[in-house]
Amino acid sequence: MKGNIYMIAGPSGVGKGTVVKQLMKLDEKLALSVSATTRAPREGEIDGVNYYFLTREKFETMVAERGFLEHAEYVGNCYGTPKQPVIDQTEKGFDVILEIEVQGCAQIMEMLPEAKGIFLLPPSYNELEKRLRGRGTETEEKISKRLETARTEIAQAYRFDHFVINDDVDAAAARILDIIREYRD
Amino acid sequence: MKGNIYMIAGPSGVGKGTVVKQLMKLDEKLALSVSATTRAPREGEIDGVNYYFLTREKFETMVAERGFLEHAEYVGNCYGTPKQPVIDQTEKGFDVILEIEVQGCAQIMEMLPEAKGIFLLPPSYNELEKRLRGRGTETEEKISKRLETARTEIAQAYRFDHFVINDDVDAAAARILDIIREYRD
């Protein structure tokens, strides 16, 4: 049986990465899509595992050949979701998880209307602010900017099929898995 | 100590009324605001309990005197939240719950920026549709229309301070109470 494709998105700081990491541990028929980027690898990042690290030239060729489900430029670097590996995985029966930025979702919804959208929300803006502040790595100005961005991202939530609140990482991952399993039946 | 004011809103069919009814049972320092309406009382409805039933003339006088926190016309009838009783209750130390339609919230946010907004979301559009269908009282056309309205209502969620998913009435009511109690500390 062919697998389904799930977009998991949410505002800046909601903890999407952590929830997805936990989700992947819960079920062996899930495959996480690997994104492509033109940014330089950070220490310890492995090509083909964390990202496909591409030159800007190669990235642009793939854009021209319609090789991405979505792509965007973000703080001077390009990011994209290569299409072919996603299709291959679903054909092998895996449910593929795309962990993407909110702004990439509209493109995917257009290219793959059968993909299911899951939107992760914080319990509140206060909580989101607390988490951003808790990282301890960002200036007040950056935190304000991120909260502003989060608002515009949450304003896109209505385009998604499912809503999950990340009040607790394990609970949120389990709720996402429930959604995925319901589509399998 | 003065109480706070909470707006609880959510899309058509999310089960707001049921959740609020459950919430009111959980804490004795909560007061439910009674709305005013020009629609005729339904069987069993009591003036001052379910609604303040007003003539259109009286309603319009109150609008002119800025007696409402918000008011709107909906399917030919006027609905509004009288301001004075809400203020009186908070001064007596009650936390006041306003169960309102999404379109009324912008007016309240403007008149009472200190009011906290809690937005109730369905787990998914599929689930919302199932609930609307489950009522068994509405035509297919009305269900489609309500789902369309729900989308535009969910698009307003980002204006609220807190997000709660109504996957289970008891759990949703308990989560709202947690939010309210956090503001009391």
C-alpha cells in the first residue's frame, strides 16, 4: 500500500524539530524527508542525513527542472524539499514527514493536494515567548522579531487539515501519530 | 482582588457551548456573561439566564449609549454583550467568561485590551464536519456553508492569546481552567 505525505509546520519557536524527532522514534513506517540547502554544513551535519548540501548553481538547476516540492530563500540561503525521494518513499509504503516552514506549505498544497497538513501551535504566545527566551541565545530584539513572525505564521494555520498543540513533546508526537494511523485504516 | 475577563471563541460547530458549560461547573469564582438578543426566546429559555431578551428598539438604544462590549447581527437577529454586568462581576472578584462569536472579538479586544482571548480549535476539519453532520439537523448545503464559515473563523485564531483544542470536552474545559488559574497566581 502506498504511503501518505504529511506536512508538519508551525510558527518559529514552537518546537517542531523536537516533536518530529520524537515522532520518528514511535513508528517504523515513517520516513523523514531530507531537505536541500545552499547553506554551509554546521559541525557534525552529514550530507544526505541532516540536509542535502548543494551549491547555489545545483540548487537553481533543480528549481528550473521542477525538482522541488517547495523552495524558499531564508536569511540569504536557499532551502527546498526534493520531490523524487518523497515519491519514492511513499511508493515503498512509507508515510513521509515533511518538516517545513509555514511559507513553503502553500507551494506543496498546490503541487501535492493529497498531502495532509498538520499545524503545530504553542499553547499561547506567552508560552512561545518563554521558550524563545529560554534558549538564552537570542537578543530581545530578535525575540520580538520572532514573535512577530510567529503571529503571521499562526495566521496561516487555517489552511492546514489538523491542529495539534505542543504543550508537551511526547503528547504532541503521540497525537500526530494518531492522526497518521487514522489515515492508514 | 479584581477578576479577569476571558473571551472564549471558536469556529461554528467546535462545541464552544458544551465546553463552557463544563468549565462553569469546575470553579466557583467563574461567572458566565449573559448576552442580549433581539431574537425570540426558545422554549424553556429564561430572560436574564439564557439571554437578556430585548426589543430591537431597546437594543439600539443600548448600542447608541455604548452599553455593549460587542454586538453584531446574525441571521437577522442582534446579539450583544452588555458591558456593565461584566465590569460589576470582575469588581466582585469573579473571572468573567464571555462566550462569543469570532466576529465579536475584535470589538472587545479594542474596548477591553486587558481581556484574554482563548480560541477553541477542532482537532481537524474532518472532525468538525463529522460533528456538524452528527447533529443530524442540517442539510448538506448548510453543512458546507458552516464549514466555509469555520475556515474564515479559524483564520482569526492568531489574534487570540491562548489556543485549546476541543478533542474532548472535559479535557478542553480543564485546560481552559488551567489558563485561568495561571493568571490568578
